[in-house]
Amino acid sequence: MFVLELTYTAQLDRVEEHQGAHVAWLEGLYGEGVLIASGRKHPRDGGVLIATGVDRERAERIAASDPYTTAGVCEYRITEFIATKTAPALEPYREQPSA
């Protein structure tokens, strides 16, 4: 599982110019079953996506394909973690550490 944290590198008005494309891009990832959560950070200086069922290479491609990234208004930090405990509703996403 991956936490993809994006931080805006441009003024908010420039970011908002690309918000529609970013939201459509997110919807596509939800449709593929890749994302299980996403949202803005508070204060609003970026956002967070939780991706599952992908490897590091795919997580990096996801970050690179964000319309915010291609417009040059954000940068990503990608963190992989093993979700060994979850809320009951997220049980299908629990993982086992590799040996």
C-alpha cells in the first residue's frame, strides 16, 4: 500500500486552474480500484492519496501522470507501508509482511 503525498509548488490560483482535470484523473483511479481514499491536506498546501494493489513503479507512474504534476504545480512524496492492521471495513486491504 502507498501513501502518495502531494505538495503544491505554485500559488493556489494556478493549482485551481487544473483542479477539474485532477478530479477526473482521480475518478479514473477510483474506477480502476487503485485508490481507497484521497483528499486535501489542512492547511491546503497539497493532498494525500492512498493507493493499494500497485507496486512502487506503478505508484511512481500514478504520481507522474497527475495533471497537477504535468502542469508543474505540485511534487509528490511516495511512502510504502504494509497495512497489517485495518478497520474492519478495510479488511480486504490487509497485508502480510514478506519474510
